[in-house]
Amino acid sequence: MTAPFDTPRPRRHLLGIARLQPHEIEDLLDRSEAEIAVSRRVDKKKSVLKGRTQINLFFEASTRTQASFELAGKRLGADVMNMAVGNSSVKKGETLIDTAMTLNAMQPDILVVRHHAAGAVALLAQKVGCSVVNAGDGAHEHPTQALLDALTIRRHKGKIARMTVAICGDVLHSRVARSNILLLNALGARVRVIAPSTLLPSGIEQMGAEVFRRMEDGLEGADVVMMLRLQRERMAGAFVPSVREYFRYFGLDREKLARAKPDALVMHPGPMNRGVEIASEIADGPQSVIEEQVEMGVAVRMAVMQALLEGTGDAA
């Protein structure tokens, strides 16, 4: 892989999809394919990161992403530490930079960070000497989620180029939506976003997405339907009249899904709010690849961390 990722320091970071070239994205997807077999065999251990230290620093609650990064690191042979931010000095008033400098003094090789503020992970990456992976920063980006979504699509459809992907729901507050729009456009997909006006960010069209305000119109002929969680914890006001009304107009049910292609994939980054953005019969139905997305997440994160640390220090 030629000069991948960001190179502000000797080691490399994955801070966002916006910084990747299409060939770098494809390379990571190819690497991820190879890691799927590792996760499916009895002996899931590799030693490529033996002796390396990975610290997971999550300032926001996470189940899938944190567990996925932890599993990925352990399967690669790394020493993995999950930083309990709730019990850390952050609660005593320590700043993000002070935390970064403290962790940096422990000589980690890779730092996986989730933070509620957009740009916080990039700032932290400037202050440490190790590789940094953005596991989600505010409503900005979530690059490994977009990569695992792309891997899931490619495995089922054989390609991403010319696929019509409808991203539906709370686009305004979604870092998943932003990273997916960037990645899918980079690989030649046709991207649609479907949401009420109150949940659409200004300038979304400039990102290369077609905008629809009715599910029935936006889902017409779609190859992939990607639902988003209604992120009420990020809402400072009344963005939707009620959960019941939201599901009626923007929740994915059998009738709305019928507008998409018969073999359309149904995706969701999780956690799902059943009966809010998706009906249980669809989430558990034959077109759903939601569980597979979780499996692809481990493979993608294994590939990313190997690529970041390749050629650094004594290992790899």
C-alpha cells in the first residue's frame, strides 16, 4: 500500500474516510476479506502484533465498536487495555490533552478513541507518538463503520460502483452517515439520503447525496437500505413530533421496503431501536445483514490496525 492514511508524524492514523483515496479504501477492504477467515477458524490467534500495546479510550458508551476493537487487537496478538473513562482522572477535571500525554508516556503503539466532540480525535493524534484510530467523534466521522458497511455490501453484491444506497433516518446527528456518504461516493455508488427536513444537515447535497423527504420515493429501486438510529441523546430540541409518528413515516416496514429492489440489503449500524426506525420483522428478516455487519467489523478493525502498524518498530 503506497503512503496510506495520514502521515503528520512518523506513524500513521485513521482519522476519517475523507482523507483516504479510493485505492486505499479498496486495499483495506481486500485486507479485511483475508481476516474474515481468521475469525471463522477454531484458532483465531495471530501474532503479527505480538508485543504491541493497544489502548481503547472511549469517552462515550459503546458495545459493538469497543468490543470489536478489543477482539481485533487480541486476535492479532496485541496487549489490549480498555480505559475506563468513567473511573479515570477525566472525572476529576483532567483535560483531553493531559489524558493523551499521560497515555503517551506509557508508550502505546495504537490508540483507539471515541469522543463526543467532533475533531477531538484529530487533536489528540497531534499530541501522541503512536497511531490513532477514530472510533467515532461527535457527528463528524466513524471510518471503520463505513469500511465494514462497504465490505458487507461488496460481499453480497460483488461491487459497490453503481449500487444505489439509501441512507435513511437521523442523518443530521450521524457520523455513520457522513463516513458512508464519503466512502460510497469515492467508490462510485449512487447515494441517497432520506429524512425529515429537521434531520437533514444543511449542504448535504454538496456531499454528493440525493435528498428525499419521503421514504416511498427514496427507496424506489434501491440496492441497499441503510437505516440510522434516531439519536435522541444528541437532540437539544424537538426534531420529531413523536416516536410513533416517526416510525409511521420514516420507520422501515414491509410496505416501505417493497419499494426497493427485491434483493435489496437491509443494514443498520446498531444499536437498533425496534419499532422506531425499523420493524422487528425486517430487522430479523431474510434481507437483513445486520448481524453480518458486526462480524465484518472485527475483520475490518484487524485489517486497519495491521495496516497502521505495518513497517513500524520491530514487528509486523
